[in-house]
Amino acid sequence: MSFKPAAAAMPAVGSNEGLKEIEPDLNGQGLRIGIVMARFNQEIGEGLLSGCCEELRRLGTSSTTLVTVPGALEIPLALQTMAQTGKYDACIALGCVIRGETYHFEIVANESARGITDAQLTTGVPIANAVLTTEDEEQAEARMYQKGMEAAQCAVEMANLLKAIK
């Protein structure tokens, strides 16, 4: 059995009358950003950080704090702790998990992602997840700089969105 809403409940196609939309805002001026970077696969982490920091500067942020942790599983706790201080408008997770020959890849990839999501939902501080999960180092190298830039954009946009909503 499928759900079919009553025709009266459906707005007319193309009718956005009375709709207030909050536009994306990538102005980073005045925003405080916290970054947590895993040292495991450090070369990839540094590439992510390079793209991220360059984009944060381009977007106008001036207050950024970086902390490093041993690996991807330690990222969520550091992010949550940073977010709980009230000193950051948004945070960014940087790291890389490369598939190996064991099930460990799935555990680290899944649990770090879950922890990052839990940290932002628990604290209410947006967290951009730029922890790459790749099959090999070549894939990670091909994505690192761009993903770092995208994480910076996401953090700034989400910080501004939450301010606009409140």
C-alpha cells in the first residue's frame, strides 16, 4: 500500500508565494573555525589542510585554530570538545582512511563518520566532514585539495545558515 496525499494538501506546481528562502552565504568574515586533522596518512592530511586553509582565507575568515590527532577515530572527540567550548562557529574534520586488506577500513571509516555526525548533532556546531575514504593513495591524492576547499565552503555556509535561522 502506498501513501498518496490528498490533492488539497499539494501546492500548485511553481507556486512559491510566501516562501522565504535563506540564501547560501559564503562570507567568512568574523567566523571562528576549528580544524581537527588526523596525522595518520599525513601527506594526504596536509593536502586537505592546504586546500582548506587557502579557501578559508579566500572566503575572508581570520580566526582559525588547528589541532591534530593520531587518526580518524580520534577526530570526533577533539571536534566535540572544540565545539563545546563555544569558541567556534563551525569545525572541519580532515583525514584519510585508505582501504587495506582487512575489515579495519570499514570500522574506521564508518565509526569516524558516525562520530563526526554525532558531535555536530550533540553540540549544534556545524562540522564539515573531509575525511576521505578511498581505495588507494592515488584516489586520495587526486581528491585531497578539492575536498579541503569544499570543507571550508561547507563550514562557512553552515555557520552562516545557522546564524540566519536563529
